[in-house]
Amino acid sequence: MVSSVLINEAVENLTAGLVKEDAKLVMDAYAFARESYADISLDSGQSAAEFSKSIGLILAELNSDAQTRIAGLLAVLPKYHPEVADQIESRFGTEVSNLVDSVRKLFKLRDLTGGLEEIGHGKNAAQIRKAQAETLRKMLLAMAADMRVVMIRLAARMAALRYLARKKEDNDASRHYAKETLEIYAPLANRLGIWQVKWELEDLAFRFIDPEAYRTIAKNLEEKRTEREEFIRKTMDRLKKELDAAGIKADVTGRPKHIYSIYNKMRGKSLDFSRMYDLRAFRVIVSDIKTCFTVLDIIHRLWTPILKEFDDYISRPKPNGYQSLHTVVVSENGQPFEVQIRTQEMHRLAEFGVAAHWRYKETGGSSFVAQQYDEKISFLRQLLSWKTDVDDAVTEEGSHKEWAEKIKSTTLDDRIYALTPQARVIDLPKGATPIDFAYQVHSDVGHRCRGARVDGVMVPLNTPLKSGQTVEIITAKGASGNFGPSRDWLSPGYAVNPRTHAKIRAWFNGIEYQETVASGRAIIEKLLQREGKTAVNLEELARKLEFSKVEELFFAAGKEKLNLRNVEMVLHGQESVKETGSDDDIIRKSRSSSVASGAKSGILVVGTEGLLTQMAKCCKPAPPDPIVGFVTRGKGVSIHRKDCKNFLEMERKAPERVIQTTWGILEPDTVYPVDIDVLAGDRQGLLRDISDVFMREKINVIGVHTQSNKGQARMSFTVEIVSTESLNKAMQMIREVGGVTQVKRH
């Protein structure tokens, strides 16, 4: 554990492990900070000079580089003396200036969020609070592009807690500060593998959270500390001697247990302090698995094992992949102690690796997977460990610089974390825009979104957001029919989150459904008026037509999937029938070679290549019809027949959008959908006779709509043709069918 920093600790410790040139820079920064912080006190009452010195000493104990220590000494200068802070870059360089500025942003983040006190109420409060704490931890990491910034922030938190502990502060503010430490900062240190910081943050925070439990455990530990240390020394000597005699090369170390971890174990396993077997704990690291079991056998021969306390995590790894042998044995004088045995590889994975150790510790299991995030955390932990490993060679100037370059270039996340005005953290993919933010807050907020302010400034809705920004969504007021998303939001650049796109599409699908139902309602109501049946029970009508709801009846009518002749028959007391020759018998699936299914139309836009074209649904042109193009808004060029009434009206209003088109090289199997209207005297078998014509001419029918009134049948057919030549032939044959009075193309 990092030892507590006394107020009068030697300033020389600020430069421990640094080369002469770097040591001079740190001392210059200390002198500059001491002068700049004169007569300035923090909100806690601690002097700014003492606080900055404490941060610098903690960073020195963590063997950080010179730039990190300097930035730590100057960390709070921008808040309390901004005009002096402007000199940082000119005096200590851009790197230090950037570090200080990033730390300032993290301090500001804490001010914005105010911790977690107001997060979550009701039965899900604990779950909401836990999720928000997790997001805040990720946000801290995401905002710090240089991971040394996180180290400085953790050191600042430790320095503040040490001061509060020395002052024996015991009030709501200190307890809130301690709770925030346990929920955000200690787990953060755990993730980065900065164990000394994690343990001390936990112990210091626990001191305020539950002072009585802290004092009880600390007293029990202190009463037997000398005895325990002597026991550990003698046991380690004996074990090393036995292993040497067996020819086993092993690293044997004592493993300290900290007050907060003791408390958690006592609470989690409902144990009394006297039954805490691992207060005296050892770790043995060997070369291979076989040697692990050999060491276990030696330990069990030396001391009496407590068999129910033995765990073989090598054969049965923990859910997070952790492997080791754990055994508890009893010494000759009756004192129990724990021994962990593992290989170098197991130790490396446990300390740095893909086992996601931090997730297991924080959640009690690994119920969710974030492998890439874990691997980035793992790499940072290895960098921090490597820095400790090369401390013996710090006189080599390159070691600090190489480590600093690697760690500051490592980013943790491909996500961003923005804030609502109420300080709720919103987790978004990198590149997310205010539209993504709005839909992440709530679908209704997204649908009503009309603008956004980022850090108080109005921005376009396609502006990429950054971590730490506060986003306020400006929404439309009034009834739901007066607002909705724009189709432009589905265009590239407006939203990057697939969930956002799905919600926007769902809104438009809902609107289309409502419009179809409204159209179908109008069709049915018009039919009822024509037949004089406006008082009919619609639910009963829908049931007779085999629809479970009236809305389904309207939808089918609006999509033109309902035979209105069947509706007329039901209204007049006849059964709806499906005889041979009904609509369902002649309708076939559209061919894959149809232009309606995406096949190439063969249309050329004169003078231009690569324009998106689509066949107009109002007139449905087919070769060799004379055609012309009309440039639409957002849907390319719409192709019409030259005699199309809709086109003639559009040409009159916007002649500048007319563009010349022609048929190009046509694929021999490409078919085009066209509509035919037939008027005939209603009779049995009429539909069958007309369908026989299409079958003989090998024309595919993909849609039929029939309507009968006062002995007259009106039929509309949608057919697929290669050219109008085959269509004209079929139309002539239909005119010869008995009862047919008129056949024309729609």
C-alpha cells in the first residue's frame, strides 16, 4: 500500500527515480506551484500548495514520468488562478499543458455530474445507480485520451481523502465523497491495475462510510500486527527452504489483506474476524502446472490442510478464466493461513489478462461480454506494470519517454459519453450526433427533436458529439400529429447509431400504416354509401370477411388486397365465396426479372449517366412507349409515358425539371408491370375467361381488383409484360370475351 503522506514529508521525494534533467524540471514546477498557490485554499479547507504537493508525491510513489508529476503539481491551477495557468505551456511545454487541461475537464465533469446522489429512485434505484456509475467510469476513461490524466485524477482523489482522514472529517459531504470514491474511482484504479491506489482509496473511503466497522477491523489487525509479521517471515523462510530442497524454483511472497477487502469477505461469507483464514496469506509462483501440484503436496505435508477450504481453480477455472490453487492450512501453533499457487502464465493473466478480473470483482461474475474493452484495459495494465518493472533502469532517459509515449497514445473506447442538462450520462457510439443523443434519451424526444444546444451553443443536428459535452435537445410542442422525424435523418451523416435508424424507420412505417388504414376506411365507407348500408356493424362485417379486427379490414382495402365484390356479397346476405377463377387463383408472384423487383429498366437519360431512375406508378410505362423523365426531390428521375396526365400537369408547373429519356438496350427477360381496366356485364365465370387469355399469352398476373354494381363488373389487372406488343394482342383477345364492353390501359 502507498504509505500516507505527512505534511512535512521531504520535498526531495518528488524527484525519486528521475534523471537529473527531469528532476530539475519537477523542482522548477514545484517552486512555480508553491508561489502560484500562495494563500489559496480549496473548498475542503486544505491549502492548494499542500494539495498539489500531495498529488506530486503520490505520482512519484507510483513511479510516473516527470511530465505527469509536473501536471499533478499544477492540476488545480486553472481553476484557482487561470491567468497564471496560461503560462504553463510556455514554461513547461505543450505536453504538460495538455495534461493539465485534460485534468481540468475531469474535475469539471465531477462538478457537472455531482456524483451519484440524485441518480435513481424506486425499486430499480440500486440497478440504475450501478449502471450510471459504470457509465461514469467509462466516461472518465474516454475523456482522457492520455491515460496519465486518469492517474493524476486518481492521485488527486487520494490526496483529498488523506486530508479528510487527517482532519477526521465526519459529515454528509465527506461520506458522499467517500461513497463516490468506492463507486467510481477505486474500481477505475482496479481496472488499470494500479493496486496500491485501489487499496488505499478503498480503505480511506471505508473509513468514512462505516467508521465503526473500520475501527474494529483496524484494531484487530493492529493488536496482532507484530505477531502476524513475525509469523509471515518465519513461514516464508521455512517454505522457501523446503522448496529449495526439492529443487523447485519459486517466487514466494506474503500477500497483504486490506481493511476494506477483509470487511467485504466477512460480509459476503458471513464470517467472524477470528475465522478470516487469509489474514496471513502467501502466494507461490512456479514455472508449470505440474509443479503447482508438487508445491501443494509439500505444503500439505508441512502443515495440516483444512480440506473444505481447498479450491482447485486450475481444473475448474472461475467464470472469468482465473486459474490458481487455493488452500488453507493450520500451523503447529494452530494458526490458519492461506496459500495461493499458480504458474507465471496464470499470474500474468490474473494480473493483466483477458480474464476481465475487474468485472468479476465488481459484479460477482461475468454476465456480460465486452472483450475488446477488456483487451484495451489489459494493455494499459501491462504498460503500467512494465513501467514498474523498468524502475531499476530509470537512469536510462529513454525508458520514461517510451513508456509515456505508449500510454498516452492508447485510447480505451470507441464510444462517447455526453451529458443531459440534468447530468445524466448518455452512452453513444463514436461519431454520434444530437439526433442519436435524442433517441437514446427517449424515442419520443427523438421524434420531437427540432434542434440542439451543445454546451449552450446551437449546433446543426448532424454535428458529431464529444465526450463530456452537455447536450440540450429542443423539442416540438403539441399533439403527436404535429411533429415527427425527417427522412433526411436516414441519410449518411445525420445519425450513426443503428438503433436510431430503426426507430426513425419504425415511425415512418407507423405513419404509412395509419395512412393505409385511413385510405381503406374511405374505400369501405364509400362502398357502404353506394350500397345504402351505412348502418352496418363494421365489426360483424369484418368477422364475416375473416378479419379479426375492423382495422385489418381497412388495411386490406387500403393495400388493395381485398376483393370489394366479396364485401358487396356479404352486405346483400350472400356468403363470400372463393370459386375457381377467383382473384387468388390467377394472381402469381412477381418475377425476379421485373423492374418492380429491382431489375434493370434499360432506360437512358439523355446526356447524363449514373442517375437513379424509377418507373412512375401512375402510368407504368413499358417499351416501346414514348417516355420522358421528371427530376424528383430525393428519389432520382421518375419515368412517365409522354401522354401521362400526371406528367403533363407537373411539366406545366415545373418545366425546368423535365429531362429527355429513351429506351436503351433491353434485357430479353426483363418484364414491366402495367395496369389494364376491363368493363363488362357481370356473369358467372367472367374472371375465369379473362384469366384464360392471360394464361394462353403467357402473361403473368400479379394483381387483380374486381368490383360489381348493378350488373356491371369493373376489373383492374396488373400484369407483367416484355413489351406493349404482347399486351395489345392480349387486350384484343379480351375484347372478344363474352360480355366485355371495354378494355383499356390505365
